[in-house]
Amino acid sequence: MTDLLSDTARKPSHKGWRRRYPRYRTDIPLKATVLRDDGYVEFRGRCGDLGQGGFGAVLNAELSPGEVISLDFALPEGDALSEVRAIVRYRKGLVHGFEFLGLTAAQQQKIQSVCRSPQTLD
């Protein structure tokens, strides 16, 4: 699962495209909540790569690019991040790419700490 996610997340969607921040491999369970016409819907998944600007994840359902989700997950260092918002930037099957929206300074610091961690693989 992580290999598929990493391969998909590292492929540019068009020529000349480049990430603002590097991504680092992780394996973090997450819960995503999205507001749909029929109310809030909860999805489960796994975050396979993480960067300061966003992350890649495999979810148990397909989300559409442009949808905004609310996330709850625990970082490898044990810090919990909840009420994190992200927008779906791409989807290929159940593999999704997300960009963080409106992170607090504390949330940004926690993510930066994980990205600098020697246990996190590039």
C-alpha cells in the first residue's frame, strides 16, 4: 500500500510541476470527515506520505478533487492533530493527495518536527 501511494504521490501531474515541500514516508491511520448533501460522512484511511504542505493517503472511499475534509490523526511522535482541514488536490482510485488549509502555528510546528525526524524516510 505504501509503495503504490509513494509512487503515485511522487509523479507530477503535468510537465514542469514541482512540490513546494518535500514529502516523507509515513504510515499513519487517519479519520477524515466530509460534509455531503446527506450530512457528515466519515472515512478511514492511512497516510503514506507527509510534508509541510500536505499529504498523500489511501482512503476507504473516493473523494472528489476540491472537496474539503476535516482530519483526525496522530503523528509518529505521538502528537495528535485534530480538526485539521485539507482540500483534495488529486485522486487516482482510492489514492488521494491533500493540501493542508489554515494550519495553526502549533500544528505547523508538529508537522515540521515530524518532517525533520530521522525516523522519517525520504
